[in-house]
Amino acid sequence: MHDHDTSEHLATYADVLAGELPGAWTISLLSPDAKDDLAELTDRIWDLDLLAASLAEQPLQQAAVLSRPDGAQLVLLNRHDERDGFLIAAIAPRALPDEAYGAVPEPNGIALADDPFLSAEQIARDLLARYNNALGQVRYNALGGVQPSQPDRVVLTWQPDGSVATAPADDRAHAVLAAHGFIQDPQSGIHRLNGDDTQAQARALREIGPQLEALGIGTALQHPAGRTAPTSAPAPMPTAPASTRTPATHIR
């Protein structure tokens, strides 16, 4: 294919793929002219296997980036061998310390056939499952005590500054949290509810419980001390202003 045809094919494939993947995804295309962006993206591709080998032979010249509202990102690029299809990999979040990635296996990328519908199924059951798990681990490591949530449970953790932090697993929980004053960090994906007004904070925590429960999502409220996993039973929402709690004293 000519370069123009290759770019059009990549864009069309990415557009169909985004519509077939679970969740809401948006697409941004990086052309060969965006050299700085391509270089920065190359450094963030979370792969030490298939894509690393490909990029060692052929530097990134164009790409389609698929982004999810919770901060997850995938990069789609053309193959540069005799085979048809594409390569796709996870993108590591910006602004997380290197130590957060320690002992977290890379969610290495995969090769895709030239069929975006079949590829979406492959990504959902393989790459996305590994990527979501790795994302949860590095975000947990970065904040030193915020347990990763699951699709059926949101884990809320008191922070030493009086705020409450959580990393919801999907858009349903994100919408409820955002409606009650939680602010999402676009880089880490962590949602925080500040404690400047303890009465408002306590009221928000009481209100999100029933709303999440109506969606089939439980809640767990915990202190980060010890960094132990929360119990399986949902924690009750506070019925008194948050100023009555004993703040956590240690976060690594």
C-alpha cells in the first residue's frame, strides 16, 4: 500500500475496533509529522516482547491511540513484515513513579488479523484482561494503599490528608463518583473526594452506596495502614461527619 492508503486503513480499522471493544473508546491518530509525540509514545508502550522487537527494527512512524475515560490507552500500529494485520499494545500511564512498575508483569501486546471484529474479541479476552490487572497494580503501588477496585465492588480508602481515594473499574462507577464530587486524576485514574467539608464528604459517601448497589456494585471503606486487602463484605457508609474518624498514619 502507499503511505496514504496505509494511514487510511489504520484509521478505519481503529475506528471499527473502538466501537467493538467493551466500554467507551476514543481515537487519536499520530501522523509521521508528529515526531515528538511518536517518540514519547514509543517510550510508553508497555511491552517487552512482540512490539518491542518490531520497534527495534522499524521506529514508530504512525499510530492510532485508543483511549478510555478511566485513563487506559492502547496503541495500534501497522506491521512491517510480510504478514497482514496490525499490532496492538497497552500504553503505560504517564506521571507514575518508576517504582510503581516494580514486580508488575508487562501486559505485552498481541498481533491482530485484518478483521477488527474478531480482533476486538481477542483484545477483550486477552490483552485488556492483562492490561486492566496491570493498571490496577501500578496505580495501587503508586498511591501506596489504594486498593484496586473490581467491576462489582468499589474500594474507598481514607488518605492521611482527610480525602478518600478510589480507582473504579468501569464507567458506571465513575459516573456515580463524579456526580458526588470525586475528581479523577487523568494520569493515574484515581478518583479523590477531598475532606475540606467533612459533612459534605460524609453525605457523599452515604449517598453513593445505594446508587452503586443499584448497579450491582458493592462498596468497601478502609484505611490504608498495612496495605491489606479489604474484606469481601461491603463496609457501611459513615453516618457521622468524617472528622470523627481516626486518620491513617502510615502510607508507603
